[in-house]
Amino acid sequence: QVQLVESGGGLVQAGGSLKLSCAASGRPFSSYAMGWFRRAPGKDREFVAAISWSGGNMYFADSVKGRFTISRDKYKNTVYLQMNTLKPEDTAVYYCAARGDYGLADTPHVAIRYSYWGQGTQVTVSS
């Protein structure tokens, strides 16, 4: 089993920044690719970003490209989502997820490929 715990959410003004963290435990962290998804009120779950097990490959949704970055620290078993130039449209519950690395390049955005999910952390961006 893999347990994922997100933290770092909160309330920020538009244009501000926020950094989310996801701490993993239960299995070797380096064997998994990691992703971030979000669910805005009344909307479906949406892919945000993903990173390969090595940290060498990163993928971003068009809506956040250039504003968000993803990184991981294998020694701390933690993945991060740095969110800059936040917009009200970014308001959502953000979820950390883990999956096998195989096929990540083709399906980084496919939620069902991720086997483990955190409980989510709320990000609210005021206008």
C-alpha cells in the first residue's frame, strides 16, 4: 500500500503563489510516477501535472503550463507542486496521485492509471 498526504493548500489572491507538498509512505517512492489532479466545484477531476519516477520527465496541463512546476525529492519521499501566477480558475481541491511509471509519457493525464490517491488539499484563489 502507498499512502499519500497532501499539504500546503490555502487561500491566496490572484497572482500569488502557493506550494503544495505530497508525502508518500508504504512503498519505495522512487518506483512510482507522481501526478497532481484537481477538482473544481461542480466540475470533473482534471489533470494538472505529472513527473516520472526519475524526476527527469514532467508533464503539464495546458491550463497551467508556464505557471506551475512539479518536482520530487526521492530522499524525502515527497513530490511538490509549485503554483505561480494563480488565477481564480485554479480554485479546486488538489489531489496527489501515484502510478507505475510505465507508459507515463503516453498517459500522464489519465486518472484511472493512478492507483493511489491522497485526500486532497483545498486551494482557493480570490479575485
